[in-house]
Amino acid sequence: MRVAFDPARDAFAFRNDFVNRVSIAGIPITETRGRCGGMAFAALDHWHHRIPLPDRDTLPPDGDPVADYIYARLHTSMIDNWTKFVLFMHTPDHPTPLGGIGVSRTVREKELPKLMTLLNQGAPQPLGLTQARDLRGLAQDHQVVAYGYEQDATRTRIFIWDNRFGRRADVLEFTTRYAQNDRMIEQSDGSRWRGFFAERYTPKLPSYALT
């Protein structure tokens, strides 16, 4: 099944090539790259309010209303979901006596049914993709939009928009049931993920749509 979200129409055309410059008291401290959660949340905001996305295929600079709104939505996406990213980071891939059922079974037995239920209600969903096993690895985690799935007894595929690639459709594929020797989630671009979860998200009217 697929909901009425089409990356060719409902995704930003520019790629997620943002650079975030972090300063304290006006003094540059560090740089981070990407605003994946902000792009996912902002695209969903447009979808929920039936507002066409800005017609541009070049990355908006800081100070541009679109770039600043995406940055603000990035903050919201992390504030609302950071505990889940950290929980997955601390959880082993496989079941252990002290670590519970592990990330791989959690995805298949808890997160996937939750995502399918949400998608069956007709709306695309922000999805957290996890790789991290320590704090340094959190920067490699990612946020995308899921808009459909298909499943059989052997394999499950989730249709996603990944903001790293413009208006391209991508797919996550993995074993439908937990398999000790096949735990990873494969993305059509070659990326591999430990797990995923449906993120907390509340639609918001884009601020630049009010002017």
C-alpha cells in the first residue's frame, strides 16, 4: 500500500547539503552537516496543509525563510525524538539477558507494526533510521519520510523519500521475521541500517506561508 505522498511532487527538489555553523556568544565552535529531520518535517507540514512546496532546486542559504524554517523543524524533530535515537544506540542488535529483545526484533515486532498502522490511516510518516552504537555514531543516524510498504512472509519493503537525493524514491528492504544471520536493513542506495522507528511528529503551518 502507498499513501498519497509522491516524492516527485511532495518532496523538496534540492538535496540536503546544509551546513550548520554552531556558535556560542558569536564565537564559532563547530560545524555539522545536514538538516534531515527538518526537511522531513517541513515536507510533511506542506503535505498536511496542502501547500505546494517552494519551486526551487537549489539549496536555500541561511537567512532564507525556507532554510530557516527547515532549521527550526530540525530542532523540533530532535527534541521530540532524541531519546529514541539514544535508546537504539544503547540497545544491542540481538537479544541479550540484560539488553532485552534487541534492535532487530524490536524493529520487526514493535516498530514495523506501529508504522504499518500509521500508514494504513492514510498519512506519510517521519522515520528515524539508526546506525549508531555510541555517541560519535549518532551523527550518522538519519530521518526520512515513509509513504508506503509491501510485505510477504519473507521480505518487507518500505517506500521512503530520502532527502539526501532530491525528489527520488527509495526503498528499505529487510527480512519480515527476525533472522539471526540477516538483521540489517538494506536501502536501495546501498546504505545499511541497524533499525528504524516511527517518529513523533505534529504538523505545523510553515511560517513563510503566513506572509
